[in-house]
Amino acid sequence: MSAKKSLPTTIALGVARGGLEIRQFMRQRESVVFTLAFPIILLAIFGSVFKTTLAEGVTFSQYFVAGMIASGLVNTGFQQLAILIPMEREFGSLKRLRGTPMHVASYFIGKSILVFVSMAIQVVLLLAAGIIFFGVELPTDPYKWLTFTWLIILGSAASTALGIAFAAVPKSGRGASAVVSPVVIILQFFSGVFFVFTDLPGWMQQVAAIFPLKWMTQGMRSVFLPDSFAAREVAGSWETERTFLILLAWLIAGIFLAIRTFKWSRD
Amino acid sequence: MNVIEVQGLHKSYADTKAVDGIDLTISKGEIFALLGPNGAGKTTTVEILEGFRKADSGSISVLGFDPANRGVQARIWRNRIGIVLQSTADAGDLTVQETLSHFAKYYSAPRDVEEVIHSVGLDEKRGALIRTLSGGQRRRLDVGLGIIGSPELLFLDEPTTGFDPEARRAFWALIESLREGGTTILLTTHYLDEAEALADRVAVITRGKILEVSTPSQLGGRASAKARVQWKSDGVIQEELSDNPTDVVRRLAAQFPGEIPELQVLRPSLEDIYLSMIGEI
């Protein structure tokens, strides 16, 4: 046995874990259906039911697609991890990992890769459905693509960190979905995914403004809706800089909470 | 050099003393069994040695390292040990081979994956998803994951619970082969025959205290205990306790014309000794 040979690096193991996580994800019919197909089904239902026009050249479906893409960041990050990690904790997989020389950061890197890949698949599927069925047009302005890119990266990262942090909340693995899913669905209602945000009661708008999803949906609207629609937002503008700063603040808070609250086992 | 040295180990939960002053010394290459009823403090003791729990007090050295330490040194230490937990039930969407290959990546000098699959007897299941394995097969995979990093010290917490007799024999053979490779093993079990078959020394633990540490054959004065000679006379079972059962049998042989009816010479089994020990408390 060569005792001098050193341990593999944290990054290399994180990447290896990412590959493994994706393989597991793809083999779980529940996760593929729930995480990837469900948003598409919702899109099909809402897009077909509400055919109103909100403004010159903006249909409700287009508004909804932007909201669903933002929701995708929350589904694949926050929701997926806050359900998956308590289950891994309950099954003892986390305790087993803790017994190995692997660094906890490798585990987080693996989870981030899982989130990023499932998020990318979901966004592509939603965009494709939006373009094919609901007349969503891809932006031509490179500045909008820049906004889209940082929204995806920052939003997804914050969602991942907050999912790991929130994973400390469910008391059991089996009950995790019952704790996490309502939080996400309520946030979606409050944040203007299912309804036009400015049509919601004022208090609801104010509550939503605390949480990141509202800013993600607004950001996605700034990418996929014409700039003339900005006047219809609460502030009368897209508030791009503000969105960036709020998501960044949530990312930092999420990382801090995730590190503080992460537990390998139940007791 | 001693692989494990523990002195004055204490650990309490809210209102119970789970571990109440345990001393242990386990030397290199030894197979050491912790025997005790459920709730005796076996798992708590082992989990402290594994670094999963913090002791309230006591000095602990495992491979020269305090398991409560964290950081890079702890990872280097974990690279030298293997842990088989009491129960793990992953979702199981990976195959046996994928799981072992992946865990092999965590260590600086892992064992060959195929060799490990073979040694835990999962050759035919190497491509099977974990969730399709039987309880015994899963347990053997757990052991495979415990030894994949070629550990110097292996912890086995109730490794054969739920095994059928044949699977247990196969498992014991696996542990024997690890012994030949020089691995030190700390085993907890509540099967007496398992401790007798595998362990060089056993410690009987109950209510957080060690009652005795000995070899299985000498535990509780087993080797020197009086033998019971039983036979039937006038339709009634007779019994005599003796240090020299041969003399008793010789006397009986002279007394009876032919066969001594229903003759038995009984020595206390490890189980008798163990039960009388934990019953004393």
C-alpha cells in the first residue's frame, strides 16, 4: 500500500459526484417526471386556458413562460435539494459519505452540478415549448442574453444554496416533499408566476418582494418580453440592477445558512 | 502498537448514561468483538471511535488520532479506516459496480473493485441496481464499501443482522480473509456464535460498562467452570457438578451394566456464560 499517495482533490471528487448524481437522477422516474415534465404540463394547461392579451404584443402565455423559467430555477435547485437531502439523510447515505475521506465541499459541488444540469434541461424544454406553442420569441439584443446568463447562474446558485439550507427543516425524508412543495407553490402564486404580478393585492406583492422568486420572474420578463412592457411592472421599470443585488444577497445568505445548518445525520 | 486506546470514556444523553467509563485496548491485527444487549452502549462507543459522536470525557486514540478532530488530518485519518454502519438503505439507483468504483475514488490507495466484488460474493450481482438486492446482498455491499479503501482498521456494527445461516458463514469467511490480510477489526454483535467464531477477544458490555474482556473460550471463567454430568436413573434425570467429569463418568460406568442411560457431559456455552453475566446486573 502506498501511504504516500495523496488524497484525490475536492474538485475532482465533486465532479465525479456530479456525474453520479445525474446518473441517479435520470434513473429515478419520479424525479424525471416531477422535476422535468411537470412544469411542461403546467405550461400546457395554463397557456391553453388563459389566452388573454396583456399589452401590445404580449400574451398571458408569454408572461407565464417567463415565470415558469424562473420557477425552473427554484424547482431544480431549492425544491429538488430540500426534498432529496433529507431523504439521503434518513436513508443513511449521508452518514456513510461522512465516514469516508471525501470533503463535504465535494458533496456540495456534486449537488450543484446536478442542479445545473437538470435546470439547463428544464429551461431548454420550457423555452422550446414556449417558442413552438405559445409564440415566445428569443431576444435578439445581446444585452438581454447577458441578463439571461447571469440570472440563470446567480438564480440557480442561490436556489441551490437555499435548498441545502432548507434541507435542515423537514423532520423526515418521507415528509420532506409535504414541507417543501407548499412553500414553492405559495411563492409561485405570490411572485406572479400563475397570475400577473401587478394584479395581485399589495400585501402579497410586498411579501413576494422579500423572496428571490419574484425577482427572478421579473428578470426573466425583462429578457423575454418587449421593453415596452417594463412600464407595466410595479416600479415602472425592469429594476435590473436591483434584481442582481437582491439575488446576490440571497446567494450569500444561502451559502452562510447552508454551511451553518447542514447535518450529516438526524441526531 | 495499539490501534485503539480508550480510557475513561463517558457519554450521556439527556437522562441516560449511554457509556459510563469504558476502557479498551485493541492491538494491531486483532479482531475484537463488543458483545451486549440492545441499548448496552455498543453503538455509541463505536460511533465515538468512528468520529460520528463526541464523547463527554475520556481519552481516545484511534490509529494515533483523536476522532473528534476535524480538518485535513481527519480526512487523512478517514483514508485509513473503513466503516460499516448498522443500517444504510440508499435509494439504490446505482449498480453494485458503479457504487464501489465511485467510492474507490475517495481513497488514496483503494483496493481493486473487481477483487472486492469477488471477495464479498457479489460477482453475479455486479451489474444489478442496489434496490434489487436482497437484504443480505446489500449488507455484503456495505462491507465491500467498508473495505474498498484498504483500511488498516475496520468497524463492523452488527454486520450480520438479518442474515440466513448460510450467508453468515460466508460472511465469517470474508472476515477471516481480512484477518489474514492484517486488518484490525472492531465488531459489535449480539450473536454469541459470531463472536466465538471470529473474535480473538470479546468485551461484554451492558448499561454502558464493560463487565469483562477476555478470549471467547475463557470469558466468565468458562474454561474453568464446573462441568455438569447428567444421566437417567430410576426414570429420573440425575445431575452432578464436577471439576473432574471423567471421574464421574468412570464411576457411573462401573455402576451401570451397559450404557449409562442418557449420559451427557455439559460445559457452559458462551451463551450460558453471557446470559449469566448480563443477568447479574
